[in-house]
Amino acid sequence: MAESTFRPALLVVDMQEDFCPPSGSLAVTLGRSLTPLINHLLTSSVLHLRVATQDWHPPNHISFASNHLAVGSKQPFVDSITIVHPDDPSKQYTTRLWPVHCVANTPGAALIPELSSHLFDIIIKKGQDPRVEMYSAFYDPLRVSYSGLGDALRAKSITHVYVVGLAGDYCVRNTAVDASTEGFVTYIVEEGTKCVFPDGWAAVKKEMEQTSNVKVVSVDGPEVGRLFPSVVPGTVSASFAPLAASFFTSDETAPATAA
């Protein structure tokens, strides 16, 4: 697609109670503190589509460690499982097991109330098939479950996709990689995501940029600047940074830039 065409979409990935402190079952450190930045991005008048995603699991989902007691004691965050294609056993992959989280129609699956949810054009629910893990908002690795997100983006003639949310090393990463695979110019806004395992983020970024054409960009960089053409270049963060401190919980420490 021609770079001169710019029809951007914002994908806000899994900003849900179970992924946020202080009480989420799979809380990502500082996850809730992303809200001011995300809400600011949502106000861009240049966006042609604003999308939220939600993990939306059945209670018997394959990613829950507690659903694998029959094969021995499985620990979330530590143990893994091999997922096999329901119709083709030759296709399989191994993934980490997690605590029970984001069960459909429970408080933990709800978008956090601080998020400007009224600005979303569509909400994509993912991970509804109990047989497969679905980090990406597009489809699972075995292509068993499709969300329709790609069709929704193409229906709006989207050219560029900006990805933020939780978590950078899992659902944000996989969503961005698949967005690139689907043919969209894809950016992850660095300040707009946090990771389950922060120490591994540098390696994740390097792998994405080398193999998937996903670019990790700064909120004050020119890529995000295109969303706010009337703002002085390099100053987008000044619009939301003072608000971030109010989103930190008692067991977290706000970074100096949020003071």
C-alpha cells in the first residue's frame, strides 16, 4: 500500500481488570498507569477506527493451569502445555499456562473503568474457543479461531495500525505481528504497553523488528506525531504525563517522568 495514504487505526489490547493492579489475577505491573496515554491517543481526530480487544475465556479454557490437574500439578507462569490443532494433529505449538483470568461475563473480564470506552468503534472478543490459546486479536497460531478484526480494518480501508495495551510480550506482540502479516503498517507505542516479563522486552522488540516489520516507536516520535498534526512535534507526552501518577497503586512506584 502506498505510504502517502494514511488511514490509521488504534488497537487497544486487553485493558481489563484481570490484567491490571491492584487485584487482577494476572496483573501486569503498572498496567493501569497506561490509561492516560491510551485515552489521549483515542482523542486523535485523524483515526479512522478505534478498537478495543478483550480476552473472553470460557471457564474450561486450555490456558488455565487449574484445568490440567489430571496430568499432574501445573503451575501458572512456570509450566507450559502443547496445544494440538483439533482437526490436524500434525499442527501444534507449546505455550505458557496462566492463572484463571478474564472469564467471560465476570468482573475480571471487564474493561477498566478509567478507560474512555465510549470512544471505541468496535470491541473484539478473543480467546473464546476453549481448545486454543489466542494471544493475537486476529486469530490463534493454528488459525482455528478468527475474530474478524482483519475484515473490520479492511472495511475501513485502514493502512496503518497503532497498538497499545497489555501485555507487550504476549497479546500486544502477537496482535502487532499479525497486523503486519495482514499487510498493515504496524507500530507499537512503547510507552503504551507493559510486559508480564519486563526483562525480556528488549529481545521481543528486536525479534519483531527483524522478522515481522513491526516498529516499536516513541509517543513523541514522528509516527505518533502524525496522529496529532496540530501538536508541536515531540510534545505529545506532555498532554497526558501529569495524569499518570493517579493510576499507580500502593504496591507500585511511579516512574520519575510521571511525577
